[in-house]
Amino acid sequence: MIEVESSPERVMLVGVQTQKYSDEHFASLMKELSSLTETAGGEPVKIMTQKLTRLDTRTAVGSGKLEEIKAQVEVEEIDLVIFFNELTPSMNRHIEEGLEVRVIDRVQLILDIFALRANSREGKLQVELAQYEFLLPRMHGQGKYLSRLGGGIGTRGPGETKLETDRRYIRSLINNIKKELEDLDSHRERTRIRRQSGREFNLGLVGYTNAGKSTLLSQLTETETYIQDQLFATLDPLTRKLTINGQTAFTLTDTVGFIEELPTQLIQAFKSTLEEMRYVDLMIHVVDASSPERDRHEQTVLSLLKDLNMEHIPLLTIYNKSDKIENGNFEPTLFPNVLISAYEPDDLERLKQKIWEVSLENSEKFTVEIQPEESELLALYRQKTLIESIDFNEERQFYILTGYRRRLVEDNRNAGGN
């Protein structure tokens, strides 16, 4: 039997530029919407924009513009219309009735990508929970609206039959998912406690989506991770061992990328993923140095870290993709920092040394005496702390070990200043 490869959905992107956005900012966000659409497997073939003081309460764009969009939908043979602006249930319904084609908004698009990318049981549950909670208010008296959920972008995750059941059943599913997530959260907390009690230095990668975090994790730890030049390539938290200067006292955790105007539903849905960052000793902020939107991406990440009460954690900024900077001129705005390309071995070594230096600056120095028969204790210190020197006192017959160890989590949290 010959398999026929299906062509990607033909997608029209629609955005309303309100007074909230400058021309440059709005153009950047629409370009990002196009990248999100490609990540979801769609083909953006047409972009329609409208300037309004605020969204039209019925059609978002206004009746005249909606007719213009409908004409282009027919001409371009559009399968799906994606709105940049978040649509209310009634807006979504009225627009679909007017255009006679499937319509989703940016929130549903991102949820769909999350459903596509999530691999772990927890990640899949978080996506399903967010999708159910998003769709629940859109289910009342909307049989026609729900009947479109048979396939394509915006339909991954909960199946059609589930979504056509009554609201009470959907609420019970939400409660069941929350219960299972609580159980998984307890398991992760036990794992986190074990890692903290082991005194390893916990490093966390954060940054705007597609800044190169997964590439860095793979290159630094010499492990295989999913790497694609796509938005939200990583959703589930990945933790790997990291060796610097021959010492293995580091763990490095990658998490989902941040994005401007991250929908509230997604912040809540992936709170547990971002919770992993609360307990790191050093935050490594990865920035795409070649992006024309670099400053805005930096501020988006810093603002979200503040919202998550993580701004007190020591921060090292990695300006990545130095090989893609067009004119070669670069001025950093965040400190401390290091400019690298994740694919240059020499740059990676410089980065490791910078991580080492900043880790020492944010650690506590210690000196301990170890008896010769305590070989296991000596090995444990070598594994879990950063050893500066090991001397043997001939007169008293014991080892004198000096080095650096991570500060306690309580110290890190208190550093935030209440």
C-alpha cells in the first residue's frame, strides 16, 4: 500500500494591533506567530493585520475587515485561521461562523505545540490539564464549535469524543489530572531533596525560547537531547551531570523556554516545570546574541523570573550564537556574562571556567580534617564539592581538605529579602 504524504495545513495569520504595541513590536510578534505556526506543522501563506484602539467585542477585527479576511480565505484556500490576539469563546464562535473555516488563537496554538512536544507523563498531563481548562468555558452550547476538533493544528491532546461529553465529566477529568500531578510532584520533590542533600551544585538553564538552551545542555554534558531550530523544542525538565576542571559536583537542568506574553494558562500549567528552577544555586540565562529582539527577550525572561520570585538567585548571562552576529559588533547589557557559540569547543571551555568562577563566588569556603581510614568520606567530598587542595599532615597523620561547597537552599531563598 502506497502512503500519500499529507501536505501541511494552509494557515492565515490575523493580528489586531492595539495601542499596546508599537509598529516594530507588533511586527516582531507577528513574525514569532509565523514561527510558532511552522513549529506546529502549518504553512503560513497569508498575514492580515488591523489597527484598532481595542478589539471588536464580536469579531475582534470588525465586520468590514472580517469580510475582507473571508475573501482571502477563499482565494488562498485557507484551512485554518490563527489569531494573534486571545479570543473569547463568543468571539471565536462568531469569527468561525463568519469565515466558515477553523479558527484558533495564539494560546491554543502554543498549547498545541506543547501537546506535540511533551514526552514525560507529567508533561503530557500538564498539557492536557491546560487544554481542558482552556476549552471548558468554550463547551457550553457549542456542538458545532466542538465538532471541528477532528484533526489538525489546535486539536492535539484530548480527543474529540472526550471533548463532546458534558462539562461535569470534563471537570472530573480535571480533578483526576490534578491529583495525579500532585503525586508526581511529591515524587519529584523527593528526588530534588536527595539532590540537594548531596550538596551538588545545581545549575539551571533559562532563556527565551529557541535561544539555544538544549544545544548548550547537550554540548556541555556530552549527552543526546532533542535539538531543533524550533520554538519550544524542550518542554520536560532535563537534568544532566556536568564536569568542570575534572570535578563532577555539578548538575545542569534545562526547562521550557519563555516567550513574551506567555498565556496565564501556560504559566500555571507548567509551574511545576519552572519550580525546578527555584532551588538552583546558579541561574544560567541563555540569550540569542544575534536576535534583533535581544533586549526585549532579555526583559521578558527577567520579568517572568521576578513574577516567579526567582530574581534573587545568582544569574550568569550566556550570550549565545556569536557566530550569527551580522556586523560583528556586540555590546552586552547584562552582567556577569560570556559571549559564545555553543558549537565552538574553545568557547565551551571558556563558559565552563566562567561557571566555575561564578559558582565559587556564590559558595562557602570550608576546611575539614579527614582521617586516613575515612576514605569513603574523602571520596564523597571529591564528588560533591569543589576541591581546592588536599594536604596530608605528616605529624598528626590526617588529611586537610579545603574547597567550596554550595550554600544551603534556605540561604538562597532568604537572600531574596522579604
